[in-house]
Amino acid sequence: MIISAENLGKRFNREWIFRNFNYSFDTGVYAITGPNGSGKSTLLQVLWGQLPASDGQLNFFDKGVLIPIEEVYKNLVIATPYLELIEEFTLTELLRFHFSFKKTRNGISIEELIENLELLHARDKTINHFSSGMKQRLKLGLAFFSDVEIVFLDEPTTNLDKQAIGWYWKNFNLIKDKATVFIGSNLENEYPVNAVKIDLLRYK
């Protein structure tokens, strides 16, 4: 799948967050970089369709065929610290709910996924009793193990300890060559050294 951004721009009131953004994204890893407040999260939200662009054109193509914008969500998954989970669900219930809409990558079962998340002890615990680190690992797990072509990771290691960061990299390496991956970050240890870096300060 290819994402084509032509003269893309986003502003709030009279302030442009970014403008004249041109890029064609194909399979690979893209690091959206810049200091705090530079618009990394805003660009990602425009790319995944949460926010409308103020200017320009955004198109998605699959094997050269234009995908209707209302169908794009089927091909992507999102993991961010500010993403809300259904906290009344148990871990098992949330995984079953999520994967009733998307297939699991490589056909992994819910049981295998819980084990991979290293959350066997919390399988029947409601999400509102999870620590912030457990919630972030769950969000990343949903992203890593959904069989989609586009993966958005915004500040992916937020709330993760050293062991969980190792878990992040182990699972990230399993998908990096199989999807178009966007990582919004100003930390170099959150994306691989060979990622295509896009500095948003260039688009002010």
C-alpha cells in the first residue's frame, strides 16, 4: 500500500502546524521527528484520518487502485499513550473484541498473544487495574499482532521499563519489513537507525 501526501497542511485557527508536506510512503519504517510541539502527533493523526487536513491531498493506493478514505481504517492500526482502551473489559475480552474486527498477524491465537504480551497473570484482570506500562504494552501488542499494512506508533516506549523496551524491540523487528510503519518520536532509541527520518521543522 502507498500513502501519497501532496502539499498537505494542517492549521489550528491561524497557526500552521505544518504545511507543503509532500511525500509518498511505501513499505518501510518512517520516523517523524522534531522537538516537543513541532506537530509530530498532529501529522500522524492527519495521516491515519483522525484529523482532516487544512490543505492539500491525501490518498491511499493498493496495487495502484485508489482506496476510498472511509475504507482506509481496515488497513491500519494505531498505538499511542493517549489512545483510550475499554477499561471495563478484561485483557482476554479486549483482545477478543479487537480481533473480531481485524485478523491476527500470522494467525496467532488469543492464548498465544497473551503469552507473548507477558501478561498471563493478568488475563482476567480488567484494564482499569493495569499499570500504565501494562496498558502501553497492550496497545503495542494490538499494533504488532494485527494483520494490517500500516502501523502508527506515537511515542511508543512511553511508560515502558527497560525490560519492556526490550520486548518492544523484539516484536518491532518482526513487523518492520512487513508493513509501512510510522514512528512519531524525538528519541532516537524509539526507532531504528535505518529509518527514513522526516524532520517536521522543515515543513513550518
